[in-house]
Amino acid sequence: MTRSLYGSRPNPYYILAPDFRRNSAGIRVLHMLCDALIQSGQEAYVTAGSFSPTLMTPPLTSNILDYHKAHGIEPIMVYPEVVDGNPYEAEVVVRFLLNTPGMVGGKGRYDDRDILYAFARGLLQPGMPEENVMFLQPVDLSVFVPPADPAKRIPGTVCFYQGRSGSGIDTSRLPPGAVRITTGYPTSWEGLVEIFQTCEFFYSASTSALSAEAALCGCVGVVIPGEDSPLNFSAEETGCHGVAWGDSGPELDRARRTLPLLRASLENQAREFWPALDHFIRVTQEAAFQFGQRKLAGAVATRLLNRLPSAAQAALIEHRLQSSSAPRIAVVIVENEFDGTGQRLQATLDSLAPHTAGSLKIEPLIVSPRVVPHASIPVAQYHQGH
């Protein structure tokens, strides 16, 4: 990042984000993106009404909107993939695909001019640049940790999450006493960690951050493919360490064996996020700059068009030119060499003819060493050598 006391102001980011909730990874990602942009020297705001005290997420207020509009400051609008249309009527729009378009909400159809960015490589859409991926790892590695005493974990115990449909897992296959996790239970991360540190398996009907959070606590995550989990879109980023895709024996063995690898993988992804964010900033700021150039060019063209005289103004101009005091311009044409045909002299005279309008006259005077027969243009003859 280059700092300058006289540098141009970057275009601000408006991020459409719901009120902050710790139990929603997607919402955490949007708020964390705002914080990361500010850490990177950018101006960013969220549309939420409640916030995390640990993140820099200034609210987008009507005063800010009015100020930017009054001073011609063009924002870069960031919508999650669930948002249809362009409710803020922004000229530069980014769609941040946190899930498969149309999967969680919205129709998943966007304007051809929108800039698409994927949360994970598995969410890249046809035609998207391969580098437009920004994996913002939302799991707090300092919170989700294994128990200090391994004996705390009870073999065979299970916790589960039914996903958005509420019925993605056949509970008849779960052991008695299985703990159901919902969006409202437990009410804190500390309570969630307590469950994950106690249980041996976590079954989930949804591709959510809960599986990684369970695995970080030493609880094997098991995602049951279905309506809420048709695609393992973050497999390349997480390596599926500690998390099984389906409940087959070999897949469960692989997940248990790779549990210790997940933390290092996510730490690496957290480091790699910053170069990806730098690329995001370059792409979006360049798009905003190009829009500003097109807007300026359009404004100049409009201004020039508006400067053309109206019919009434043109009549006044013509009347002025017809007056006795209208200007006349004399042009002296010196012919030093004769080409034998007189074509060059005639071409010069022809080029002056279109510039005569009304009584604005261009009056040529030909100066030549030869006799130039011309009825309407005066000719001054001189002898070469004098």
C-alpha cells in the first residue's frame, strides 16, 4: 500500500450485510470483509444495524450516502449472492458468492456488468476469472480448540445440525442422547465448544462452518449430502481435513486421520487471504475508475453539445455577421514556384472557400512572379531576384 498526503481518494465500499451474528458464518464473512478493507487503507461501510465490537464496521448512514452523492463520490457496492437486483442503484456492483447462487436465497441471476467474486474455488461460475476467489476464513482459531483433557470426550456421542430444511438428517440412525444444534442453541460459542469437545461425531445436513469448528475441537465432522449440501464447494481450500463427505467407513477413517491437519490448513488460508484481498481491491477500484472516466467523458460531450447555438442564437449570429462591421480576413498566398498546371494554387484557394459564412469573408491576395489570370481575386506580380 502506497501512502501519499496528496493521493486521490479511493472509492468507498458499501457492503450489504445483515445484523451481526456469531452463529452465521456468511454474515461474519461480510462484516469481516469490511474490517479487512479498512485495515487495508480503504473506506468501507456495512448496511447492518448491529455490529461486532471486535470489528471495524462503520454503519452506512443517510448522511454518508448524501455526502458521497453531493460530492460525486462513486461507491463500490458489494452484495452477497442472495440479493437480487441492485437495490442501492450503484454503478459499480460486486456479487460475493458465499454459496451456490440461488441456493440459499435469490434467483442467482445478475447483470452482465457485475463483478463476480467467489468465496471458494468450488463456487466459480462459468466465465468467471480463475483469480476472482477470496476465501475469507471465518472460523476463530483461538476459540475452537481441542479439550485440555482428552478424557473429556465421550466415545460414541453425537451432535447434529439439521440445516436450513430442518430435516436433513434421519435422527433414527443417531444414538440416544444425540444433541441437536440449532441457530438458537447453544446461545454462545463457549457453549458450542463445550458440545464439540465432548462429542465424538458432528453430523450436519448443510455445508456450513460448523463442521470445521467441530473438527478444530477434535470432533469428527460428517456432512450428509442432500438438499442443503449438494456441493462440497470449499474442499480445495480446507482439504476436507477432519470432515467426512458422507458416512461411509473409509470416508470416516480419512476424516479422523486428517483431524490434526485442519488447523494448519486454515492458518495458511488466513495468510493467503490478504493477497486475494489486494487483488479484489485492484479489480474493483479499477472498475470504479473506468466508470468515472466514462462518466466524465459523457459529461464533457453533453456540455459541448449544450454549447451549440440554438436557432435563435444562430439567427443573432448571422445578423451580426451581415452587419457592416462584420470582420473580414485577408490571406496572402505567395506562389514561389509554379508547378506548370496551377493545381497547387487552386487547391489552396479551394481550401479557403468553406470558411466563408454570411458576411464573414476570407479575401485572398495572390503574390506570384507570373501572370495569374483570375477574375475575382487580386494578383500582385513581382520579379524574382528583387
